[in-house]
Amino acid sequence: MSTGRRNTGPRTGPAGGPRVQQAKLVLLGDQGVGKSSIALRFVRGQFPEHSEATVGAAFLTQTVQVLGQTLKFDIWDTAGQERYHSLAPMYYRGAQAAIVVYDINNSNTFNRAVTWVKELRQQATGNIVIVLAGNKADLAAEHRAVSTEDARAFAEENGLIFAEASAKTGLAVNEMFMMIAHKMVSKAPGTVGQGQGVRLTGDEENRSSGCRC
């Protein structure tokens, strides 16, 4: 497992090149909801058909361009097993963003996601950007257990970005990370801020591949 690095904020690139803003992002949620699959889809454009449960945490990085700025995500993909819960604060402490993942087809994982959101609100940085992400939308037509309306209502009540995604098909995954990037860069000094209330669902994604920012 890679060693975490302290976020240093915007910095000048090689040979005085463009400044790079770094952001620590953590993925949280129950075992089996697809946290690792979402991370791998975003970073490598891949979907692992068969993957082992994450032990402790895995570390990945990805750089994006947004609003004329370069943002580097330091992504911590945490284990979902209960026995690793005590380690979670080590990964979300100091994080600028979090994606709390649940399985659209399993209501227990949504209840767990609600608990994670509450914990983040109490323990993490006050201005952390949080996404509530319902994964496995590709199976929702036959197996949905968490309604879009209920999940969206919870997200809006708690000031979260909301997305329904599929790591398998790629639905809304990149857009979800780009919404986070947009929100973070727009907060940076010298950048004009954007409005709140960001959300992205599968239906919206089918109509537009753009970021709902």
C-alpha cells in the first residue's frame, strides 16, 4: 500500500509550469458496494469482474483539468468490513472530499451510508465536499431497493452532491469526480465560486454527459 502524503494545496509544477492543486479524497461505504470498482473506473477506465475485498485501504491518484486549473486527486479507497472501521479516521482525517457509496439494490448499505455521512459531519474537516453515490445502477431496473427520491432527499437535506452511478458501465463515474473537482477549484482563491445543490442521477446522465455543477 502506498504511503499517504500531506496535502500541500496549490503548488508550482516542474520548471515553473502550471500550478497543481492537490486534494485528498476518501471512499467510504459497506463491503461489496463497489468502492474499489468506482476508483478503478475513474483512474484506469477499467471494471474488474472479479476483485478481492480491500484490506485496510488502497491508494490511487488521478489528475484532472477543470476551470483552467490542474487538480490532482490522492484517492484513499477504504475497506468496508466492520473490523476495519476503527482505521477509517486515519484516512478521512484531513480529506477535502469524500464519496460515500451504497448499493442501490441493498437498503442496508444505504442505512450504513447515512451513518458514514453523520460520522464525517462530526469528525472530518468542516468544509469537506461529500458525494452520496448509489452504485450498481445497471441492476436497478430489476433489483432496486433504494428509491432515487429518498436518497436525493437525504442528500439535499445534508448539502451533499448526489449521484446514481454504475462502475460496471461507467455511468456518471467520471462526472461525479469532475463535480467534486469543479466544487473544489471554484473554492480556490481567485476563482469565482459556483452555486450549490449539485446532483447527478442516471436519468440526467443519459440526457447529458456533462457535469451537473
